[in-house]
Amino acid sequence: MLVKLNTPHADIMAAETFMAIIITITIQPLTTGWLVEKLSINK
């Protein structure tokens, strides 16, 4: 969509957004167990 609007650096913004989503989806589940143990909220 940004490319069609001739937005400067649209390809870079799209790649950065994609990577931010992928990193968030992969890092969050991997650290949840560790965080639960550190915060002592394991019941």
C-alpha cells in the first residue's frame, strides 16, 4: 500500500515492520516461562 502511494523508503519500512512482528511473535513465547519464574507468579 505504501509503495502505491509513492512513499519514500516504503520498502524499508515494510521490511522493518515485518521483522518487528516476527521478532515479537518469536521472542515473547520463548521468554514467558523464564519471566514467570523470575517474578515468582508460578502457582
